[in-house]
Amino acid sequence: MKNLKNLMPIFALILGLSLVFTQSAFKSAGSPTAERYWYYDNPSNDDADVMNHLNWTQAAPSDESTCVADAERPCKIFVDADDATELQSYLGGTNIGVIRSITDGEKF
């Protein structure tokens, strides 16, 4: 009986460690980056309008029919924003120079 009392802490430690290892094996690796294409949908080229998230719409990457190489307005950006709220946070955390530099294509 005395030997069993001495072994109980070791059994408890082994059980605790095995629970930790088995539970950590089933944790998700986290969500992948959710980069999306956003298209500028406003006739203005004004900086304030470009930085307004309400002037951008999410679209499929293949929708490039209105983007041209040498126009003045931004066309699309590829950023980590799943929805308009995340786009608003992204635009609020950067400046117009960055947005204009990451714009892929432009509009007439």
C-alpha cells in the first residue's frame, strides 16, 4: 500500500501530460489569411473618396473588365479584409500613398 501511495503522484503527472498532449493535437492551426480583391466603384479620384470603404466592392479576381493600365482612378486592391468592416479598418490604418501604390490597374 505504501508503494501505491508513492506511485500516485507519478501516475497523476503522466495522466496530466497525456491530456495536455492529446488536447493540443486537436487544436486548429488558425484561419488562413483572407486576402480579397476589392474594386473601387466611384467616379471620383479624390483621396477621401478612395479611402472611404463604402466606395469599394468585393469581387472575383477574374473580374478585370473595367481595369486599364494608364487611367487615373484606382481599380482594385488585394488586401486582408473579408468584409467591408475589415476593409474600413485596413483603410483607416494606412494612408493614401500606400493604397495608390498597391492598386492593381486603374479606371478611366
